[in-house]
Amino acid sequence: MKFCDYYKYFIDFLNRIEFHTLIPSNNHGTTGICLINKEEDTYVHYIPAENTSVVAQNIGEADSLEITWFNPLTGEYTEAEIRKRNKAIHIYKKNPEQAEIAIVRLIK
């Protein structure tokens, strides 16, 4: 793998999540960085390697969540996983040894 591949993955990621529509938030997750688009009910959680999960907080009303994982080291996305919404929305990383990004969308 070439070092420049990371940049390619990053640019693809920014385009896919429509980065220009997101704003930073300190109130929507317990770990790392969270970017949100309230109008689209989208929450993007960066979870550092040191953490194994994030608790999503103060998100909108929905029956279910769609969670897609992005691996910033490989540029790979998981297939979207649909989850029933619980009171505590605990989202565990797929690979606890490295940083990952969870793209969470509300399904109403």
C-alpha cells in the first residue's frame, strides 16, 4: 500500500458523507469527534484506537439506526447494519485495535 492511498480514501470519504453539510458537535457522542447533519439525521463518529465504542447521545427520534463503518486505513466500508433504537445507543467498533468511523443515520 502506498502512503498516498490514505489521501485517496480520505477524499472519497469526505465526498461520500457530504462533509460540507456537517458541523462539529460536543453533545452527540462520548468519544472522539462527532460531526452532524440534523436535517439529514446523520451523525459521523470518529472513534480513536484507544476506545472500543461510543455512546451516541442527543440524537433525533427514530425507530431504528443504520450504521455503516469506514476503515480509514483500507478505505473499506461495511454493509449498512440496521439496529433497533434503544435508550442507550452503544456502538462498538468492528476492529478494537484501530481507529474507525461510524456513519449513523436515523430511520424513522
